[in-house]
Amino acid sequence: MTRRLLYLNHAVSSSLAVPSPPISHHSHLLQCNKRIQLLSLLGRVDEARQLFEKMTVKDPVTWNSMISGYMRNNQLTEAQLLFDASPGKDVRTWTTLLTGYSKAGCIDKARRVFESMPDRNVVSWNAMISAFVQNRCLGYARKLFDEMPERNVASWNSMITGYCHSSMMKEAKELFDQMPERNFVSWLVVISGFVQIDCFNEAWDVFVKLRRSGVWPDQSAFVVSLSAIKGLNDLDLIESLRGVVIKTGYEGDVVVGTAILNAYSSYGKIDTALCFFERMPEKNEYSWSTMIAALSRCGRICDAAALFMKVPQQTVSTQTAMMTAYAQNDRIREAELIFNCIPNPNVVTWNAMISGYMLKGMLKEAKDLFTSMPARNSASSAAIISGFVQNSRDEEALHFFTHLHRSGDLPNHSCFTSSLFACANIGAIGIGKQIHSLTFKTGSCCNSFVGNGLISMYAKVHCMDDASLVFSTMGLKDTVSWNSLITGLAENGMLDDARDTFEKMPGRDVVSWTAMISAYTHSGQEHIALKMFVDMMGEGLKPSESTITSVVSAYARLGSTNLGKQIHGFILKLGLAGCLFICNALITMYFKCGSADGLCIFHEMSQRDIISWNAALAGCAQNGLGKEAVKLFRSMDGEAILPNELTFLEVLCACSRAGLLDEGWSYFNSMQEVYGIKPLVYHYTCMVDLVGRFGKLFEAEALIESMPVESDSVIWEALLGACRIHNNIELAKKVAEKLFQMGTHKPGTYVLLSNIYASEGRWDEVRAIRDLMNAHKVSKEPGISWIQIKNKVHYFCVADKRHDCVEDIYLLLKDYQERLKMMGYVPDTNFVLHDVEEEQKEDELLYHSEKLAISFGILSTPKGACIQIMKNLRICGDCHTFMKFISKVDQRKIIVRDGTRYHHFKDGLCSCGDYW
């Protein structure tokens, strides 16, 4: 286009400079009209007006050309003045003014012109319909369309185009089906409309009907149909379309061939794409660039480089493709070498290099390159702003955006979107609203990407009313818009609203389903999450890595090893076993199911990040594998992995639960001395728990009093728990009083203090604590245990008699009690927190919820099978002892997940080493 304009500029200049031979008045008039049109096209509207004024003879074409020139160059006032002065306005003059106002977005002025027209033809009607369509006033456009005295194909196409651009494909298809006559544009607009909203099946169906109607596809039809096939993920359709391409003679067309090449590469069929590329009879720079980029995207950077060396004539496009390939594959120095070898890099090349630096985190280099650019476009600014956001430099991104706006440059849609993300990341709602206002002034508010960014921004700063308002006023809502609103509602605890929005979606993709599955998982509604996953699979959608991660998290919350292994098998079938995020989720899932397979997953991973290490350390801590946690932490040095705050939290927790006092102190002291990480209150809490459990209660208290961070209720509760273990009533009273002064109303504080008094038989104090709980309306959470047998979950509370097998459960427990007593088991009645006789205390102990659950598990599983039960509260000491004896007598492994950790009982021993 630029080359064409330069040619026209030269042609016009030459024609103005060289004297013309004498010509007739009519020929001179035609020549002048043509010059006015050319000068207007080149933006030289003042020269065009000078020529217009010099003309002694003017016809309607002269006036229309000049008016059109003003409109084309956005000089609306001059156009209107010239229109008013025009001596002989015809339909074309009126239509020219109408069209100009329409393209400038002045829809009201365009309508007034239309309503003032003394005469209209079908072109005038079409122009007004197009004006409404371009300004998204589809209701007015349709009303006018229905009132037209006569219509041509352009009338129908304009209306259908409006519906397609607004994603109203139901209306577009209905109108398309009513057309008395169609041209090729009619078919192409509808196919493109369906592709735009990801309705690829419908797009392909229209293409098939196009073929059956006898219309031969052209280059553009093949290209848009290949876009539909890419969305259908059906390789056979590519082969089918290739057959049509051959029949229609487009086999050697380089544009169609490049589109086929792109389709193959999008499926990941790189070898097929490469084979097709090699057989292409004609290749242009875009064919070579597409193939280089495809090889790069799948990690075959060496093959991309080898292909690059075969390019017969290097162009800026092919060099930019290879440079980008290096930059995106962490080979920034090779990218720099290519960039420096390009004699005249275009703006796309400069932008790609800036993006490469940003991807590598080389912000200074990116800024220096931006500053030295000979020419920039809106994408240049977008690359800088998005790069800052990607590198968590959100304030710099917003500063750059502000500078861009103040300099008079209009931000593009990408600039707006990245800046809105920056506002969301740092909670800058004020700046976000200013940017929102600016989108109206620049007309970007109608862009779906900007609208989606606004929804996400408002959702992240918890302004859901604003987010919903943006969504409801969006002219074009794509799938991302719906997904953004669903995710925002879910993250703000509005799960019912999220589900309602999900049900109203015109078309759901895997992201929509994943958002809901994740929301239900995080809200503790795992069964609904898994049901939605099954429903999604029933819709024929392939789960993404994010979907699987959410589903694995749901299984982890259920704590069922068997179900966990089923989803693991499904992951293997999908070929996602190498995905880092999924492997991290699997580590957590197995550990939360009480299985040491979490460590196996960790050791088998080909690559690990800090999340992998932290997940493994947390799993070891939860399952009493303190020594394994220490070993893991030490091996981090060997793999040059730097621990972070969470890493230390997990290893200190592991030391606390395994009683590794010396190791705990060593790691705690190394945080600041070796790694420069300042301990937070959470780290001090672990140390108080570790020191307190070890019996050094006053040392733990001194640590709290002397620590440089502010204490919270949790750290004092840890010390109170240690007082309970070691029966230190005086310190417990002091700690409890401290907690009450802090305003805590957690049941655990009252219960712990009450239990300490009860264990010493101080029943008056116990009653006083209970009266205090009643006064503050604090209620103790009832203990519940549950076990899953054959996909059904069975729940038990203390002395529960509601179960169908209650008689058998109680009989079995009585039998085991007698047998275990003969082996040395003595019921620890200190854990009975009521003032009753000793015999009654033993009965109360016998029917604790975890004992009822284990009894039912023995009745319902084969001899020697592992039994896994879960409890919402901490397991009591007597039940802990009981489980050890059961595991030895029954020769089976028992796993108990209580409110804080896992206990693995086997051969009369527990993984916690009786230290919990």
C-alpha cells in the first residue's frame, strides 16, 4: 500500500509539473477530477482544494470528489461547507456526505443527512445501513433494512456483516438463509463470522454448502475455511480440503499453501507440515517464515536454524522469524546476532527483539532498544508495557503508559489491556478507572480484548458491580468475556452467580468448564467439581493442563488414594505426565491421600521448579517423614535450587512434627545468616511448636516475647498446645489469658484449656470454661470421622448409633478391646473430659468416632487390606494407641488423616513416632 501511494505521489507531482498539450474542455475536466481524487488519496487535500478553486468548469463529479476528499481526510467541517455551497447536489453528493459522517463515527449527523435527502436510491439506503452497522447500532440498521423499498445483494451483506461482527450468528444465519440471491461475499462473511466466535463446526457446514451450491471457492474462502478446520482439531478435514484445493486449481497458490502449512503446524503435525512445505511448488517469504516459526514453537530450534540456512534469499521477514525463534527459546545472544545483521530492520523486527529482551528479563536492554528505534508503532509501546507487566514491574508499566498518553500517541488495544493487568496486579483501582475513561475517549471501549481486561481488572480488585456493568454493556461478548466474568464471580465468592452466568453462555469452551471446576474445588465442593468434569468430557471437550490440575486438586481434597490413581492413569493416557504443573499437583494429591507415591512422582520428574520442592517438603511434613524432608532440603544445594520463605516454612514444619530440634534451629538460623530471608511470624510459630513440643515451654515463651515481628493468635495457640501435651496448667492459664485479651473466639483455645483442666481432674475450672464459651456463644466443633467404602462415604460421630451396621460395629469394638487389653493396651482415661466413673470413661473412649470408623473398615474390607480414615479434628492419644495395637493384631496398614497431619500405623508403630 505504501509503495502504491509513493507511486501515485510521483505520478501526480509529475503531472502537475509538466505542461500538458492542448486538450478539450471535457478531457481537461476529467483530468482535473482525477487529480483531485489522487491528491485526496495521498492526503494532500489543500493542493486538491487549490486545484478545485482554479477550475473554471466544475461538474457534480468535481464537487463530489472534493467533498469526498475532505471526508477521507477527516475534515468534516470543510466537507459540510462545500456540500452546502454545491449548486447541483445529486444522490451521489448526499450519499458521499452521509458515508463520510458514518466513517468518522458521527452517526447522528449521518442520519440527519439521510433523512434530509430529497431522493434516495438503493446505494443511499445501503450507505445508511452500513453507517448503523459500523457504529454497532444494529437495531436501527435492521429497522431500516426492513423498510427498504428494494434491496440488492449488498444490502443483505451489510446487515449480515453487522450481525457477524457483533457475534450475533443466529440472526446472521437466519438472514443468510432468507437471501433470494447470494454472491461470494455473502458466503465468506458468514463463514468468517462463525470462525470469529469459535463455532468451527457451523463454519465448516457453511463451507460445505458453498461447495454444494456450485460456487467455486477462491483464495480467501480456502484461507478462512482452514481457520475453521484448525479449530475443529480434525486432521482428516485438512486432507479433504486439500482435495478441493487441487480440483479448483489452487494447489500451487502460495497463500493457500501457507494457510495449509499453518493448519498442519497448529495440530502439532510438524513433520507433515515440513513434508508439505518441501513439496510446495512456490514458496514466498511468508511460507519460509511460517515453517521456521512452527519448528520453533515445538522446540525444534536446531531444525528451524537449518531451514533458515536454506532460504534462497533472506528477507527481513525470514530473518525476523529466525530471530524471534531464538529469542523465544532462551537463546537471546543468537537473536542479537541476527538482529545486528539485518541491514534495514522494519518495525516488526525491532518489536520482536524488544519482546525477546523482555521475555529474558533484560529490561534495560529492551528500554535502550526502544529509545533507539528510528520509527515506532503502537505495537512497540505495547511490547514495552506488556514486558514490564510480565516481569512484575507494574508501576513502571503504568508510568510508561502515562508517558505515552501525555506525548499525544494513542495507545492501542494491547497497551490498554496490559495496563489494566498492571492495575489489577497492584490494586490500583483509581488508575484503572482513569484508563477505563480513556477507552471511551479513544473508542477502544468497544474492543473485546479491552473489555475483557476491564472485567478482569475490576474482578481482581473486588469491584464486581463494575465488572458486571462492563460485561452487560459490551457490544461484542466473546467466549473470553464470559470466562472472565465467571472467573471473577467465582474468585469473589459469588459461586451461584458464576454458575448462572455459565449456564447462560451461548457457547462454552474448555476454559469455561475449567473456571467452574476450579471454583467448586476451591470452595470445598469437590463432588460437584468432579461431576462437572464428567459432564465436560461428555460434551467431547479435551481437558487442558489447567483442567487436569483442578481435577487433581479435587481428588486431593477427597483424600482417596484409589480415586487418585484413577486420575493419574487418565493423565498418562492423555500424554500429560510430563507437564510440570500437573506433576506438582500429583505430588500434593498423593501426599494428601496419605501415600508416599508423592515422593516417587517428585523423583521421576525430568524438571522441577521451586513449587515441586515445596510440595514434596510439605507432603513429608504432613506424613511424618521428617528425616526425608531434611534429606530433600539438603539435596536442594546440590541442584542449585534456592529455597524461598515457603520452603523454610515446610522444612521447619517437618522438623516440628518429627521432633528434630537441632535441625530445626539450624535451618531457622540459616534463613537470614545464609540466605538473607527474614523470618516471618509463620516461621517463628513453627519454632515455638517445635521447642514447646520438646518440653522447653519457657524457652518457647521467651522466643515469642523476643521475636522482632508482631505475634498473632496462632503462635500463642501453638504454645498452648504444648502446655496441653506437658500438662503445664499455670503457663496454659497465662497463655489463654493472653489469647482472650487478643480477642480470640476460636473454639480451640477454650477447648485446649478445658482439656488441660480436665486431665488434672479440675472439674470446677472445666465448668467455668464451658460457661465462658456459652457467654461468648462459642461452640466446640463436633468430632467426625469418615471412611470411603466402594465409592460411598460413611460418616461417624462419637457414640454414633445411626449406621446400618451399628450392632456389628459395636460388637467388633468390644471384642477388640478385650483382645488388645490382653496384649497390654490400657485405655487412657485422661482423654475423657467429663467427670464420670472410670468404667464409664472407658466406654466413652471405646466409641470415639475414629474407632467406629476403623471397626466398620475392618468389617467391610478383605483381611490385610489397608484402611484409610479421615477426621476433622486432632486424633486423641487413646485412639492413637488403639490404632497402633489394631495394626499389629490385624496385620494391616491403617492411615488416619486428622485435622493437622497423617498418621501411618503399621506393625504397632506410627510414622509420627508418637510425637504429634
